[in-house]
Amino acid sequence: MSYLKKQWPILVVLLVITPLGLATKYYSGAGQQWVHDYAGDILYTMFWYFLCILMFPQTRPAFMSLLVFFFSVFVELSQLSDATQLLWLRQFFVGRTLVGVSFSFTDIGYYYLGSQLALFLHLGLHLFFFPAAAAKPKGHHHSL
């Protein structure tokens, strides 16, 4: 199966969650504070998961989920730093979006949730769009 044929559902997910994640910064309505503070954390982690899976499709999904979770935690911890480069980057919308501005221990739980949702969504997409690939090969059954 060609790379693009197998990865198109990942591209669609990225095309959906990227604007949704950015929209959390501008949302006003019911649950506005939660959306501003935490929905973006979930979508942020999901974005990185699917981008990394797109770039490194041979990586095991569970490993990628853990990797992206720890990366997100590292970025969150970097918010405790006042390194000149980070301060400069935070002057811009993209910089604030990518590295954040203030540490919150609660964010780590939402990063975990996002990494797990991304993993389950990815596995679900794979089963839905490529059910034959998920089936076990026939002919090598072992009985006790």
C-alpha cells in the first residue's frame, strides 16, 4: 500500500484538529475558560502525535503516544524557564502557541489525555479504513 494511500486519514485529522486547536484561543461561549485552558492542551498533543506519525509511520503508535506525551511535558516544564530564546519566542502568537507562557501542573494531565485520545483515534482510523491490514495472517495457528 502506498504511503499517501495509507496516510490520508492522518492528513484529514491534522486538517481538522489544527484549526480547532487554534480556535480554542478565540472561543467564547459555554465553558470558555476550560476550552481556553485545557481543550487546546488536548488538541496540541494530538496535533504532535499525528504530525509525528505522518513523518515516521513505522513508529509503533503506543511508543509515539508516550514520546509525544513526554515531549509535551518537557515543553510545559520549559515554561518555568526564563531563557532569553524562550522569552523572545513567546513574543509571537506562534511561539506562545508552541511553547506556552505559564506553567500549570494540571496541563500535564490534559497532555496525557490528548496523547491517549490520539492513540485510540489513530488505531480506530486504522481499523476502520484498513480492516484487512489489521487482520492476523492465516495459516499459522497453534493449538495446545
